[in-house]
Amino acid sequence: MGLFFKNKKDEVKEEIKHEDKPQKVSLGQKLRQMFGGRTLSDEDLDSLEETLIAADIGPAISYELIETLRSKSIKTIDDGIELLKSEMESILVDKYSPIERGQLNIVLVLGVNGVGKTTSIAKIANYYMRRRFKVLLAAADTFRAAATEQLTRWANKLDIPIIKQGEGADPASIVFDAIDSAVAKGIDLLLIDTAGRLHTKANLMEELKKIERIIEMKRTKDNINFIKMNMLVIDGTTGQNAFQQAQAFNELIGVDGIVITKYDAQSKGGIVFTIEKKLGIPFYFIGTGEQLEDLQQFKSDEFIQNIFN
Ligand SMILES: Nc1nc2c(ncn2[C@@H]2O[C@H](COP(=O)(O)OP(=O)(O)OP(=O)(O)O)[C@@H](O)[C@H]2O)c(=O)[nH]1
Ligand SMILES: [Mg+2]
């Protein structure tokens, strides 16, 4: 692809240019349009509840939120929005453990096909490189040759090392090599790309467990010190489906953090509340486009502010 030239540093700078993003109507704008300038009736509260559900907030949480508005006899949409904000803030607690420099952090990136794992890895690498982390990538998606090529292009673009083997290689063996290399190079952050997999496919889930065993073996047998986390990538445009993915991956191998992607598109974001409330998994990043800089750290107050802008 013409995007990938030799002069990597210049290119990374190029990426900083801003693209035109599609304009989204925020939930707040929508609510003000629907109910602005009048006293909220019972029917209004019912349709407010439907609007929250349509924003992927989930029926149970939406019901509770509306009951709170009712019990507090909220009369205007502006008061309603203020109360919704504080109620929703209490659901989202920023309880993630920060990834810190000066130690090896191993991040195993998981998710179903096409959610944005590989792209998010490049963005996360870029994010931490700007914070002076030494980053290494591992191409443990050996399912398709194109997957390793895609990650290699990002590694070249970012000018960082990548550990890879041929198509069909054992992902666990790549992870094994990558951890050795990370130790030898004094890496702060090792990001492992994995093949997209349906949580319902037992053999692929077995493969993930094998990768996990290899990582743990490095800790116990080789006495390598590191912090390891499983980062699930979900596509923000898929709504309740993303919740089912989070639940399934969490049950099968455990999920420590989530990246929600495609938040630039028509994503509604309400799914974040369902996942945090029901599974208690913290969100780390939001992806807002296809370029390297289209990634923000997830901050619940900003996220909620954004919804109700
Ligand atoms: N608009 C938008 N597109 C994104 C975002 N993140 C990823 N994409 C796009 O989504 C598509 C899939 O991204 P990948 O990173 O290849 O997804 P993946 O999960 O690695 O896919 P598989 O390896 O096939 O499972 C690509 O076209 C990306 O450019 C985002 O935050 N916003
Ligand atoms: Mg991929």
C-alpha cells in the first residue's frame, strides 16, 4: 500500500494531520431536541427510557435510571441529564491499573474477527512510544499470512521491532520467542496480536489457553518478571453483541481491560455501562478512527460528558 514509505519518522508525523470525522448526534443533543423546553410527563419518561435503550445502555440499566428520575420527580430534561450523568458516573469507576515503564508489561490482545485488534495494537504502541516506552510487537496471528504482513507494516511505520514466524506457525512459540526477545532488549511493553476468533470455537480458545500457559511458564520456569494483562477489543458499533463477547472471553480466559473501537462511526457507547456494571471490567482506550493517533485513554467523566454534550 502506498501509505507505507521508508521514512518512518516523517510518516508518523504525517499521521497527526486531522481527518474529517463524521458528525455524530450525541445522546444529550437528541434528548434536548426531544424534550427541551417542557415539563416531562410520564410518557416522556417512557420514551426517554426507550431512547436510552436505543443508545445501547441496556434495558435493565435504562429502567433503573428512569426509575431514579421518577422517584426524584425530575421535571425538565436538563435536570434529567444532570441526574443521569451522576448516576452513570457511579457505574463507571476508572479502576484500571496503569501500564508503567521500567518493567515488562505483556499485553495479550484478544477479540473476534475484524473488531480492530491489529490496528489498536499499532495505536497503543504509538501511544506508549510517545511516553518513552520501548515497545515490541509479536505477530501471534498466524492464521492468515496477511495478518503478519499487516502488523509488520505497522511495526515498520512505527520503527519498532516485531517477532514473527511463517504462516501456520504455532502462536505459542512466537510468544515464547517474543518474551525472550523482550527481556534481551529491555522492553517495557510487549503487545501480542492474536487471530480473531469466535468465542464459541473451542479449538481456537484452546490455542489462547496454550499461549497463556507459555506466558506463565516463562514466569515460573525462567523466573522472568512481568505484568501480564488480557486486553479485549470490542467494536463499538456492535452493541449488545459486544457484551456477549466480553462475557464469553472473560469466562474462558479472563479479561483485564477493554479497548472499544470505531467510536468515530455510528457507535453509541452505551454498551460500556452494561459491561462495567455486569462484568466490572475497566475500559482502557477508545479508538476513534483508522490512523495511529485515533486513540484516547478512556476517562469515564470525559466519556459521559461526551455522551451528553
Ligand atoms: N473507523 C474506524 N475503523 C477502525 C478502527 N479500528 C480499526 N478500524 C478498521 O477496522 C478494520 C479491521 O481492523 P483490524 O485491526 O484489521 O481488525 P482485527 O481485529 O485485527 O481483524 P482480524 O485480524 O481479521 O480479526 C480495518 O479496516 C481498520 O482500519 C476505529 O477505531 N475506527
Ligand atoms: Mg488482526
